[in-house]
Amino acid sequence: MTVHWGSLLAVFLVSLGSAVAVVALVATALWGLSARAPVADEAASRLSRGAGAAVAVACLAAAALVVLFGFWVIIV
């Protein structure tokens, strides 16, 4: 029995990269959703409510696509 270290490294790097990407996308989506919350300091530079919602939807859709692609790779 032998271990294919190159393949193992490739799987590790793809797994790490996709995990970091999903976490970053969800964090960005939460940041976008925070634009919809009321603020005490109106002078703060923020996204508009619509732009924040658009960012959140785009990031969550991208994260879902990454996860669904991973499922597709496993199944097929």
C-alpha cells in the first residue's frame, strides 16, 4: 500500500481553499445584512440598505454554489 502524496496534497489544498472561501462569503453576507440594521451614528460610512441586501444575496448564492459544486464532485 502506498500513499499518493501529490493527490493528498491537492485534496487538502482544495478543501482548505473552499472552506476559507465559504467562510469569507458568509462573513461578507453578514456584513452586507448589517447595513439593514438601524444605526445610532448616522455619520458612519455604510452601505445603503439595498446594496447591503444585494451583497448578502450574491455572497450567500456564491457560497451555496461552492457547496453544491462540492456535492456534485463527490456524487459524480
